[in-house]
Amino acid sequence: MATRTQARESVIGLLYAYDLGNEGIVKFVDEILEEKKIRNKQKEFALDLFNGVVENLEMIDVEIVSHLNQGGIKDIGSVEKSILRLAIYEIFFKDLDKPIIINEAIELSKRLASDGAPKFINGVLDKVNKA
């Protein structure tokens, strides 16, 4: 059975594809999660996260930009952006402890993103959490 971390990792992959212009991926989310063996409660969790981020994308991106020291949303790598979008969605819309959400995002960035990503993601999410 998949873990929540694996479900989040799959959501990040879906958000990454969506960010790169593959908006049609929305039609295939079920199949993609099934291929990754994300099933039952974890599948519901992943679908809820993905759909929630997509539905609230504008607000989430405004939140990201408001906490950047410089540059804009287009200056952030797609993987890092996907991790931030997911974490910010969870901070605002899910009833989970904020430090757990932030730690999960940092850990995922260590595995999936560039070397400087964990520090960057921690900095942005820390500002979001304190706002």
C-alpha cells in the first residue's frame, strides 16, 4: 500500500506535467495514480490534493510570488514550483500540522529537485506559515 509521501510524490509529478502545459493530464490522473500503485485512501488523498491545487492555482501562485525575495513565478523551476504549490495548498486548505507539511515538502525537494531547492522551499514556506 502506498504511503502519503508516495501519494504526494505522484501529485508533484502530475503538477509538474500540468505546469509544463500538459493540462490534458487532468483526464488521466486516475490511470496515472493506478500505474504508480496509488490506490484506495491514498488515491483519494492524491486526487483531492491534485484537484485542490489546480482549482486554487491562481491564489497559490499569488501567495508564492508575495513571499519571493526576487523574481517571479516563471523564475522558479517546475519541480520546485510543484512542491511549493502542493505544500501551500495543504497549509491553507488541509487540517495538518504546518511543520509536518513543511518538512514533507523539504524532504520531497531533497529527492526530486535541485541541490538548492530544500533551502529555497523552506524559506518560502516558512514565510507563508508566518504570514
